[in-house]
Amino acid sequence: MSYTLYLVHLLALDIYQRFPIDLPFSDHTDTVVGGFVLSLVMAMSIWHLFEKPIYSLKRYLPYAKNS
């Protein structure tokens, strides 16, 4: 999931800056916290909706160890 977080963090920051939520911090801290939380939500959604089901298909492709 960390790679997914890396892939979406800039997009999430841009989305948050476009549609900001008023948080009780300074403007810069609001952007950092809001972008980070949105990044986590996006990465977790991608993981649960796409990556996890794809990884579960590995059981149908057994790994043959060459000795």
C-alpha cells in the first residue's frame, strides 16, 4: 500500500487544494494534514478495491520452485 500512497499523494494534494476544508490549524498545516488524510483514504480505497482482489488471484498461480 505504500507504493499506492506514493502514486496518489500529489493528486490528493492537488484535489485538497482545489476543494479545501477549513481545519483548525494554520493554512499551511491545513493543506498538509488534509492532503495527507486524503492520500491515505485514496490509497486505502485503491488497495481494497483493486490491488487486494488482484493479489488474491495468486493462489491460482502456484509458484514452482526450481531446485
